[in-house]
Amino acid sequence: MPSFDIVSKIDGQTLDNAINNAKKEILNRYDFNDSKSTVELDKKTNELTIVTENDMRLKAIEDSIISRMMKQGLDPKALDFGEEQAASGNMIRKGIKIKEGLDKEAAKKVVKKIKDSGLKVQASIMDDQVRVTAKKIDDLQAVISLCRTEDFGQPLQYINMRS
């Protein structure tokens, strides 16, 4: 039976390139002259840490990261912005988690949307992905177009199409 998987993954190398480009952009900006701002990407925990002096610079760094991600073809919905925290001195620290895999909530929304569509497909949640099977490939393509029109709070990719 034809099937495919719905996942939410982000390419680590592309993300690293986007973050490095954002760092270069920040270093070259006039309003960041004599700034002690840092942007760190921890690849093991998939977390981004921004440390800077004030809210204006923090917002500018976030905007730079989002624009660089979009230019690299990454969806900024994969970023989960945390709370601002006071760091040493007058510095502000903000942690940004990078979402990997579909969480249970989003997976349930995807399955419910597919079942409510009335298409003759079966959708099942498998760990951090959703597997969709059908008798016809046309039904699977209809599911993909249906999922592209809906916003589930995470970027979705469609992989392992088998016939």
C-alpha cells in the first residue's frame, strides 16, 4: 500500500549556516558597535542562546536570525522563543529552542484534520511522526495539499513516499 510520513525536522547544517550569517550581519552593523552581544547554537540540545545588553538589540538579533533562516529556506516556526532572563550585570539572556519532531499535540491535530477531510486514508501517530497510508497515490497527494493549507504551529515535511 502506498504511504508517506509527515515529520517536522530542520536541517542542522542549513540552520548552522543561517546562524553564522546572522552573527556576521550583527558584527557588521553600526548599532551593534562596541556591543558584547553573543549568539550561541548548541547542536546537542538544539538550543540557541542570545546574550545582549538591552531589549532593542535582542529584538534586532531575533529579526536577523529569522530573516537569515527564511533566506536559507528554513521555516521560523521551528523556533520556540523562551522567556528573557537577567544575566550578569546589565545583560539579558534569552533561550530559543529548535523544535525537532512532531509533538503529541501537533500530531493529534494533523491526524484529526486528515480524518475530518473524508479522504480514504489511514493516519497513525508513530513516535514523533505521522504515517499516512492509502490505496491510491492520488489520495496521499490530496492529504499533502490539505496539510499545506493548514497551520499546525510547526513546519511539516513529507518524506518516504512509497508506492
